[in-house]
Amino acid sequence: MDHMRICSLLPSATEIVCTLGLFEDLVGVTHECDFPPEVAALPAVTSSVMETGDMASRDIDQAIREALRNLSTIYRLDRPLLERLKPDLILTQELCEVCAVSFDRVQQAAADLLPETEVLSLEPQALDGILDTINEVGGRCGAEEAAQRVVGEFQARIDPVSRRFEQSGLRRPRVAMIEWLDPVFLGGHWVPDMVAAAGGEDVLGEPGARSRQVEWPEVAQTEPEVIVLMPCGMSLDRTVDEFRRTILPELWDDMPAVHSGQVYAVDGSSYFNRPGPRVIDGIEILGRILHPSLFGPPHPSEAQRLALGPASVARRNRR
């Protein structure tokens, strides 16, 4: 296939395109695309309708809800720029209204401005679906062999983690994957599959199901032995900062994970929230969190074990 002009409206799709060796085919990305680093030099066809800056989790959640209620979106699409870029293929999604420009708006823009452009919606619901998406993008972009190779390499990284755990005779710890701190949202879709592959039991998330909002008592009732904080769109350092300023309920200190100091912050944005190639890194990070005797402890750049005890008491006393 000749050189294809690709516009990616998803950070995960951008990563897939680059993993397949198609960086040179990318003509446009989103303002949130940050990996690999060289994509920062490409034109950004989206922007945010709000600036979250250093806002707390609850304030961000309220701002998003208000924007969706008043504007039906939290993103701007630069239609003139999109028209100038003249992509042959636009990669987008319908899965989450908070993750990208709405599919309907993209379709309408393509119909109005670029009638020859194809719009491909990527909809992975589970871990296997992410691997299927890589094959789907590769097939559409003339990179079938590269996609098959990449998927094979990823599977060759996942399988040994699961196999080594199964052969170890160790039990699966009860894990709570927290995708937002205030209000509390649970990780869904592919996240429970990641936990299972790493040798854990996701006690709240359901494979393939959407992320959902819960209250802390529901989390506490499952008696999680490990809590992993992976707020959507937040880096590791930002997650640690967010945890430190989140006011937690009284029952926080009663959960087994808190008693044993098994509460971790991770880089959700890079390794857990995006249905792209780096979820494989996320599985390996989870393996090190859950079973350090098998896989070694996580590197500080991958996960931070959060200091509790006095800090937790101090937060509670501020209520």
C-alpha cells in the first residue's frame, strides 16, 4: 500500500500506529498524545474546553460533568486544520465520551470536509480486544505482518507472567483497582484482565464492563489486600500528590491493604487507562506489585508504595 495519511484522535491509537512502524504516516494527533515523545511535534487537531491544571479530583470530575451537560463534549475539534491535513484515515472511538472527541462529531466533520476519508472506530473492551485492535489497525494500514509480529511479541510477554504465577502455587491476592479517587471510580474493561494475568483477583471490576462509580463502603466490603491507585490521565507523581490531598473516610484504615501497607500508586495514563501497547508493561508492573517474590519488586518509576498510618490519621482529622 502507498503512503497513507493517518490522523489519530486517540493517544492509544497513536501508540499503536507508532509501534507498527507507521510514524511517518501520521499527519495529526490529539493534544493528549504524548508517547512516543516525537509525536509532540505533530499538529494537534484537538484541544480541551477546560483547563484542569492542579485541580483536585472532585473539582475535575465536576468540571467534566458540567462541560458534558452544557457543551456535550470536553474537546474542541479543529475542523479547518483537519481539512488541511487531508487524512486518508481517522482513528477514533465510541467507548468513552471523556476519552476523545465524540464519534458522531468526527463522522460529521469527515462527511462535511473529507468525504473520501475513512473513519475507523476502535472499540477494545478487554485485553484480547486490545491485541485485536493492533491487528485491525495493521490490516487497515497495510502493516499486517508488523501487527502479527507485535501481537506475537506482546503475547510472549504476557504468557510467561501468567504461567510463572500458575506454577508457583501462590494464591491470588484480592485487588481493588481505583481509576479515580474522588468520587471513586473502579477500573473496568481490560483492567480486570490485566489483574488476572498478573496473578491477582480483581474484587470489584468485571472483565469487559465499563468503569463505574462506587462509594468507599463498597470497596471496603470486598476486603482488598492490595489497592492500586491508577487515576485516569494522571502520571505517577500526580497520583501520589492527589492521594496526599484526598480526604479519606474513617473506614479506610480498616481495609486489609491499608493495614499491611499494600497501597500503591502507578502511572495510570501510561500503563493502565489507554487500550494500547503499554498495557503489557502494566501487566508486568502489576506482577511485581502482587508477587515480588516471583518477579522482583517494582521500580520506583513504575509504582510507589504509599506511606500510610500517621498520614492517614492526619487526613481523617482534617474532616
